[in-house]
Amino acid sequence: MNQDQLSSGVFFVVGCAICLYSLSYRLGTLAAPESGLMPFLSGAAIAVLAALGFILGTLRRRHGDGWTPLFRGVVWRRSLLTLAALLAYLFLQAHVGFAVTTVLFLGFLLRAIFPQRWSVVIATALLTAVVAYLVFEVWLQAQLPKGPFGI
């Protein structure tokens, strides 16, 4: 057994458990869903994807791929920088605001984690922040954190 088979087996059991538990609620139909339909569909999706993962893991095992060390080849520098950036994003939003913090966060990720050209960094960070602002603030009318400049 390899890691893919083990993790897929665990997720298959979890997906089946979600499906079984959601049956205690009313499912309804796709046209008129009840409270148990989305958990049932989510559990079914998890179980189906886990079954596919188990099949692929079994095929890899037959080709000679066995158990490998879990953290071999992990680039800790990138992982720790990403975690630090996420924490900074979380804590700075209340003080700097959603839009500015999002631009800074994405700019950092695109420049420091997976280096891109400055034109790509600036365009992607600004475009993503503007689209996210329009979706959440304007369309969904969610209250995003405002910075000292009201942005």
C-alpha cells in the first residue's frame, strides 16, 4: 500500500460517512433542495474522487511506486514564507484595508514565492484585487475591511 491508496481510503470512508449522515435529513430534489442535499452531494463527490485516487494509487503501485518519505523534496522556505504572508494578510486587513492588503499580499506571492516579472506582478495583483472588491463589496454587498483611506 502506498500513500495515495491510504489517503484515498480514508477520504472514501469520510465521504461515505457524510453521505450516510446526510440521509438523516431530507434530501429533496435538485429543483427543490432540502437541507440534506448539499451534504449528500459533497460526500458523494468526496467518495467518487477518493475512489479515483485509490485506483490511480493502485496503478502506480503496480508500476513499482511504493511508500516514500512524506516530506522529501518539500521546499520549506516557500512554505514558511507563504504562511507568514497569510498571517500578515490576516492581521493587516483590519488596519490597512482589504484592497491594499490584497494587492500587497498577491504582489509578495507573485514576486517572492514564484518570481514573476514586475509587469505581471503589478497587473495581476491590481486586477485580482479590483475583481475581488467588485464581487464581494459591490455585487454581494459584503462588508470588507476598510483602511485609513476608506478603500
